[in-house]
Amino acid sequence: MTRLIARLVLAMMILPLSGTVFVLFLGLLALRPSGPTVDGLAMTWLAVYAFIAIYWIALWRSMIRWTRERKINTGLSALAALLIGASLGVVFRNVFGVPIEPALLVGGGVVPIVWVLATVLIWRETPKERLERLSAAGTDAVSCPVCGYNMTGLREALCPECGARFTLDQLLTAQPHRDAASLPREPSSPKD
């Protein structure tokens, strides 16, 4: 099993693992004489959020190029997710008249989903980063000028990622790490 496949399997485990953390904390709240309270539910969600953040970042940290912009956007996405979850809880409570505990459960459950989905977008490799990574690995990659997909080894100049079609000349001259003078020239055919 490759590292990426192992990471994907571990990524799928985030839901049952975070659910287990939630149930454990909720079970501890149920053991209290006062039962589950709003404060207790809020603390349970904070524990789940901390678990998910640590798990998700630890899982993908070595594959992400942690630029200043990515770090800031990751933090902002956490704040946005909290705001969305809180807003949803308030809507459930005030508009639909749902009791505070179920509203907190629904609003709280949205937060990690929104944050994880946001990190998928924020942490994805840009076409420029992909070319730099492949070049650093010594791979002479040919990438799609539109989306950056690695087209090395394809039998036609059609990008399977975005569907853009090129002539071979267009594809080769659009490569940022090559200049036109270094491109190999075909021998000219003898004229009859």
C-alpha cells in the first residue's frame, strides 16, 4: 500500500474516530448528576474540534507546502466554520423553535465538516507547486498550461483533468521550465 493510499484510508477514519470521541465525552456528561448541560455540550464539541484539527493536520502536514497564506487561510477557515455552525444553531433555535441542546448538536456538527472541506480547497497543490515538486524530483514533466495536470506519458495532447486540447508545439512551448531554443527539433524530411 502506498503512503497516499494509507493516508486516504486514515482520512476516511476521521468520521468514526471523531464520533467515538464525541460519544465518549457525551457519556461522561451523562454520568454527571446534572446530566448533559449546554456548557457540557459546548466542551464536548471543543474536544471533538481539537481532536479533528490535530488528527487532520498530523495526517496531511508532510504533504502540504505550509506557506504563510495557507496558514492564515486555515485559521480563517476555522473561524468561518465556527461562525457558520453558531449561525445555524441560532437559526434552529430562534426560527424553528428547537430546544437549545438539539440546536447546539446540529450547529456544532456542521463546524468540523465545513472546516475539513475548506482545508481540502486551501491545502491543494497549485499547478506551480506541482511543477516545482516534479522538477525537484528530477522528473522532466509536461504539464497542462491550463490546469497544471501532469501530462507526462499521455499519448495525445488532451488534458484528462480539464479537457483542454493542444498541439504538441503549443504544449511544449507553454512549459514554464523550458525555452523554445532548448526544444528538440525533428529532422527535416528530404524533399523530392
